[in-house]
Amino acid sequence: MNGIESGSMIDGFIESEVAAGPRSLSEVQQGVMKRAEETQQQIADLFSVQIDVVSKAEEWKEGLSYDPSIQIDAIAESDSAAGMHNLQTRVTTLDTGALETDRDEDYWKRVETHEGVHETQHVAVAQGAVVDGEEDILLPLVEWHAITESGQPDSDLTPEYVSHRQKGDEIAGLIGADTIKTALREGNILGLQEKIAIARLREQLGLPADQEFVIAA
Ligand SMILES: [Zn+2]
């Protein structure tokens, strides 16, 4: 049996492992190893042929460098997402594509890094208040932050996420990238909305960035 067939067999084991619902990476790895051992034994018993599926599965397992507690689920189908972080449950999920034998490793590491930005830096944001009626900035900015920190090129992104990235770049041009990142970490979205509103007003009025002015209540 050649390597390509062993590889697609491993992809089948991965699919079977997550078919019943989300599992941690280490659970999927253990399950795939068990299936590989059983399959190798069955084929040896039935056909008296030795195949190398166990060593291929070991090679696959060693090649995965994600956090072992990360959750694996078929979210590309259900949510059209490669990765997700739930700020309420604090669970990060990667699509099963992250484990496939012919995966693009750099792409999936960027997805993992992106979700890690949400996980470590947007906790306060999830609890923060937002002013209704103001420009919708929260989703574009948290996505812009995760996209820029993980170095995802537009080719990694859906059109919706490209527009989040563009909006974030535009706002960063107005008030500075560090101002946005600090406000997201602190969960101070009200302050951020105010800064953006003032910067937009300043732009409309043609006032230089260093000229002070006060908005009368
Ligand atoms: Zn995101």
C-alpha cells in the first residue's frame, strides 16, 4: 500500500472521529491511532498483508503542532468557518481540515493564531458596553485585530473578513492601531466609539489632528 492511500485512510479516520460531534485534538489523535492499529491488524488477519498505516498515523500525529486542548469539529460545513473562538465558553475550535494529511500547515497555524488573539485579548470586550446607534465597529475591529496579528493575507479570508480588515485599517488610520488594540484588551468600547466619532468629526471639519476641541453636551 502506498503513502497516498494510507494518507486518505487517515483522513477517513479523522472524519469518523469527529462525525459524532466536537472532540479535543488529543482525543481525535488517540482515536485515529486506535483506528489505524485496528485496521492494520484486520488487514493482516484477512489478507496476510502488512500495511504501514500505523507508522503513517504516528507521522501524522507528530506533525500536528496545535494546542492539544483545542477542539476539532466540522465547522466549515456548519458555520463556514475555518476556526472559531467562543468568548463565553472560552473554547477554540478548528475545522477538521486543520488535521488533514495534505493540509496547508502555514494557513492553519495562522487560523490558530487568529483564534488565540480572540482568546487572550478580547475577553473584556465580550462584557463591554456598546452605544446603540453608533457606528458598528466591534466585530470589524476584533476581526481586524486577529487578522493583522496572525498575518493572514486577504487570500486567507472570506469577502466579509476582507471588509472587516479594510474597515479596521481605515479606523487605524484615524486613531492609530495601538489605540484600538488597547481599547479591545481593556473592553473600553464606549471610549473607542467616542474617539472614532471625534476623529471623524475632526476630519469633516477639516481640523488638524493636534487641534483641541470640546464637544458641548
Ligand atoms: Zn475571528
